Amino acid sequence: MTTCIYIVQSQKNGTVRERYHLVGVYSNKQLADAAGKEHCDELNDFYEEQQHYSVTILPLDGIIDELNN
């Protein structure tokens, strides 16, 4: 079984060149989504620009076991 990490990043809506902001790294999709949503909600209350987040799922050590079998 493959162990994955979930990397959460946020960015302002409508910006292409704006850098992503690292929110955190999580052990499952539910924690990652909750952290991304909370982060964006907090920033949306503070800034005029709306934020969005993305979750990147990567296999730990860069290996996907299913492809090696």
C-alpha cells in the first residue's frame, strides 16, 4: 500500500503570476481540505481578494506501489 502526503497551497483568485502560499502538509485528504478551507476563510475575511486552495497528493518517497507490482 502506498503512503501519500497531502500538500495544501493557497493563492489569490484570478492571479496567474501570484505565488502559491504553503498552508501545510497533511496525512489525509480530509485534514488537508479542512486546513485549506479554514486558511482561505480567514484570509477572505481579512483581504478584499478571494483566495482558493489546492491539494497536491504525492506518494511518500516518490514511489507508487501499485505501479511496481
